[in-house]
Amino acid sequence: MITVGDVLKYIPTSTVGKVTDVREKEGKIWAKLDFTNLYYETSLLQPADPSEYKAVSYKEREKKSSTARSAAEKTVEDLHKEEDELDISGFAATGGG
């Protein structure tokens, strides 16, 4: 039986987290892992070695998310700038074809 505080691994992605909540819905049992803050069907979870668990605070998770979002936005802005500056006149078709 899975209980709050257990350290589990989600088999498909090897995500390891500590159980923060357990719920039953539509005949299935779901466990919420702190690492992703998502619920996982317990049939896809297995006990993990505590050494595999790395606690991530909410602030750290938000900081990483914000940094990744900023990098993605900057990349899109850079692409638009490069597109505006790109001279394709040398690639235009010539001739009467």
C-alpha cells in the first residue's frame, strides 16, 4: 500500500518523487509526487531507493521554469530578428522558366 512520504519512481520516465497525496478516482488509485506535482496511476509506480530522491523546493522549480521560459522567449525573439535581417535576394529565382 502506498502512503504519503513514500519515495517512488514513475516507471516510464524514471521520475523519482516523494508521495504528497493519495487519491482514488474511478476505481484507480493515484499518487501525487512532489518532484512534478502531478498525480500518477499507482500501477506505474515502483518503490525507489531513497538515494535516488532529490528534493526540489518550490522556489527552485519556479526559478528553473522561469529561466527556461525566458530562454525560449529570447530564442523566438532572436529568430524573428534574424528573419527580418535576412537578405534572400541572392536566392531568388532568375530566368523566364
